[in-house]
Amino acid sequence: MSSPDPTAIVADTEGIIREWSPALADFFGYSAAEATGCKVDMIVPHALRGRHWNGFDKAITTGSLKRDGKPFTVVALHKNGKLVPIRAMLQLTRSDDGTVTGAKATILGRAPAWIAPVARAFLALPGVRKPAPNKHA
Ligand code: HEM
């Protein structure tokens, strides 16, 4: 049986992965069985986790996204520890009555490989390395 969306990561309001398309093993190294039930920050580089969670929690609480459905480039953390530049977009998920049930990331493809070493150098800067305080830490 194939998933209707081969590139989706669906998380609940706590950021726990509820759906992980099997094809994402090619991008991040984790099978659906490994990823489901984990927090989405397993694929967020450490230095970006604070910003990710602050943005995530704000989106869940307010019911709106800064970049609703707009493609962006970001570096993800592969299971093997390497940085993977990707193109992605975010949407909120809702129940029939409109209540926010979580967030969905659609992985659109790979971004150029040269982004990884540039991102690694940036993330290694002393001021960047410290994750911002967040309730998931
Ligand atoms: C692939 C690795 C990821 C990285 C590096 C990452 C990083 C970030 C960063 C830096 C922000 C803050 C953006 C800002 O302040 O403008 C953010 C926001 C956010 N992230 Fe992540 N994230 C990742 C994966 C995910 C996944 C898998 C989901 C959900 C399934 C998710 C959901 C969100 C949401 C909902 C926001 C708020 C966005 C908005 O308001 O437009 N992220 N993330």
C-alpha cells in the first residue's frame, strides 16, 4: 500500500511525528517505524531547535503560520549526523471543526549541496550554537 503523499511529515500539537512517508528514508535515513512517535527535532540541527520549537509552538497556539505553504530552504539533520539541505513547506493540520491538530511538513526536494558546508560553518559560530530556551528542551 502506498501513502497518498510520499513526502509528508505530520506532527501532532506536541511535535510528535504521527505520519512519516517511507520515501523520506532516502532524505533523512529513518524508516517510518523509527521516526513515528519521535519528536520532529530528530531532524532539526541542534543549534536550530530552539527557533524551530518557538516557531512551532507559536503556530500551534495562534493557528497561523508566518510562511503558510510557501517553499523555503533549510538544512535538516540526517541520521548519519550530516546536514542535508532541503526544500520544504509547512502547513497546519486541522480537524473538521477547525481545531489545530498539528503541523505538516512537505519535503519538496533537495537543495544545492554547497549549502551544507556553509550552514555547518554558520551553525558552528559561538552565538548561534546555543539553542534558544523552549519548553521541549
Ligand atoms: C527539517 C528540519 C527542520 C528545521 C531545520 C527547522 C527549523 C525551523 C526554524 C529555524 C523555524 C523558525 C522560523 C522563523 O522563525 O521564521 C521553524 C519553524 C517552524 N517549524 Fe521547523 N524545522 C524543521 C522541521 C520541521 C518539521 C518536520 C515540522 C512539522 C512537521 C516543522 C514545523 C515548524 C512550524 C509549524 C514552524 C513555524 C513556522 C511559521 O510560523 O511559518 N519543522 N522551524
